[in-house]
Amino acid sequence: MSIHRRTRSFIFSNLASPDNRLIGMEEECILHNVDGKRIPVNLGEEFSATDLLHIMNDKIGSNGEYSLEPGGQLEWSSPPFLSLNDLQLSMEAHHALLSDVILDNNLNLIDYGLDPITTPGEINLIDNKKYQLMDKSMEKNGSMGKWMMRNTASIQVSFDAISERDIEEMVFVADCLHPIAAYLFANSPYQNGRPTDLKNIRNIIWENTDQYRCKSLFDHGIDMPKGLVDNYVEYMLKVQSIFKLGSPGEVESSDKSLGEVLQGLHDTECLNDKNIQAALHQIFTNVRLKNLVEVRGADRTPRGYEMAPVAFWTGLLMESMTRTNALKVLMTWNKNDRKLFNKAGLSLDKSQPGPKGKTYEEWIKWGGELALNGLKRRGLKEEVLFDKFFNSVISLGPFSLQVQENEPTYNT
């Protein structure tokens, strides 16, 4: 079996039944000490993110797991659930645990998508070979990889799929509508202690992190739902690898493409699912495939609104009639429409032109209302997790602008 087919098989290895499609989330957060400084990532004399990680995983039980991002951002990966209401309860248990540990250790949670005051040069990288290799790779392929790795936090959503067509439709819709999510969930009001104004700064950082493995799928020539999985696999196999898994599973540097790495393992009869998973994890597009669909691109939201991005994407992607309605509209967009829309997502100016002669604001409202209708059609009373947030952003602008309006300069 070719490495293309092996990769396809891995992507389809976790297909669910229509009645058992699970939803999960990953929530990242930045932590400062009582003096308003970023806590160090590695073990030392001060309380560190590594200390925090050990405490959290000792206490978490079966409610997901914790890990660290390269700059010490704490990430909670939830268990998957059928209902967003159950996922909300799981998240509340995580928050209760985190609040207790934060209080015990005199920490402050920064609920922004970008560290408001710290620069990358002030943050040591985590003592992890994979991330050290990633840091060097991104220096060559973009201008803002250090900012992304050390200074950003987000909320990501994962969905089970039921078929190849289901994957293709979900990924295509999510890739097209990334600029709507980028606006709605923009929550990075400061950089270096100064207001970011109308810059959608975390989205800008990701856009300039790695030209080969970030951005939208559209930027890599994947612009139609039909054949999307095969096109995604072909794209992934051509990308330069950051690392490879040696024996027994240790991270090693590599100067080959991901496809060449997998082919070498295949030729020596050493290729397994862990190697394929490691390759797929080296792609950081706004939507990416593993053995599920992962939708990225939302800033870490203000406290109390962490479920809003999950609800938005669930309403759009997991309700068949809503997704079909979205697809009918998106299939009328041409390449210039997509380019215009992706450019709009780099700014919080809602008056920018968008596809089909409509403004960015009109499309934002359309996408949000479509998501709300999808949540209502699911019939699980999940719309409450997005409705209040959406109305606030439509009335007052994204939280990046709301915060700057209330506090023109950053106060620790």
C-alpha cells in the first residue's frame, strides 16, 4: 500500500456513526505571576509552567489532560462529548481545578489570545527537542514563528466525521469561513503593552509563522470540497518535515519532506500510525486533518466565553441542513472572493469589502446567524453558549476592540 493510501486510511480510522459524533476542545491560557511577569516554562527556582503541569495532571482524573505549549502556555484537552452541554460541564470542572491551583500559587490567568506585555525574547523555550526543532524551522519559513510559539493562546475544536464526503464538506466550509471566526473571536487587545488597534494580531502572527505549513488550505491550492482529502494528503507529503520519530519513538531532526520520511519508513517496513500521526501534526493550517477534523483560528476568549468558538463551529458544521445552506453560498465564491475574504480577516475593520459585493460585516452577521440556526436545529439548547457572545460582538465589536475602548493602555 502506498504512503498516500496509508495516510488516507489513518485519516479515516476514527469514523463515527451519525448518532455518535463526538466534539472536543483544546483551551490554552497564558499565566503570569503576582508581579505581572510571565511564569518560566522550565523547572528552576521560581514556580514554573512545568510545576503547574505536574500539579494539574496529578489532579485531573479522567477529565481530559494537560500539556504545555512551547512558551509554557497551559493547554487543557477535553474528553469528547455528544452534547456541548456536557462539554461545558467538563470545562467548568477544569476551570474550578485551575482556579484553585492558580490561587494556591499566586498566579494570574491572562485571558487573551496574545500575551499583552511579554516579547518572545523574554521567554525561554520549553526544554523539548520537538519544539526546539520547530523554532529553528519557523525562523527560516516565516517572520513571526517565535511570537506564535511563545506568546499566543487559542481555542481549538475537534469533530468526529462519518464519511469522506462529511470530512470534505466540514473542512471546506471551515476553511472558507475562517475570516468570520477570526473577527468574532479576536481577543488580543495589546502587544508589547500597546493597543493593537484594528490589527487582528493573532491572525496576523499565524499568517506569517510558516508559509508552507500555516495559512488557509486555499493558500495551498486546496479550494474545492471534491477530492479534498486526497489533495490534503498530497500537500502534506510535500511539506518539509520538522522532525521524525526514531527508534523507539524519539524525536530526531530531518531534512527530508514528510513524504520522504514516511516512504523511508515504509520501505523498511517500519511505518506505523504513530509516524503518520506525527507527520499530520506538522501541518498547522487553519483547519487540519488528523483522524478527526480540527478547526483552529479562534483567539483564547474572555473568561466565561470559552465555549463560544466551539458552539459557533458546531452549529455550522455538525447540523446537516445548515452546512448544506452554507455550502450552496460558498460554492458561488470565486478565487478572488476567497483572497479578498482572507485579507479582510487580518483586520478588525468590518467595513472592508468582502465576496459578492457585500461588506465584511454582512458576511460576519450571516455566518453567526447561520451558526445560531444550526445550534437551534440540533435541538439540544446549545445556542445559549453562543448567542450572548455573538450579540455582544455584533453590538460592540470583537473583544480586542471592547477592551481597548475601556482600557486604552494595558494595566497589570
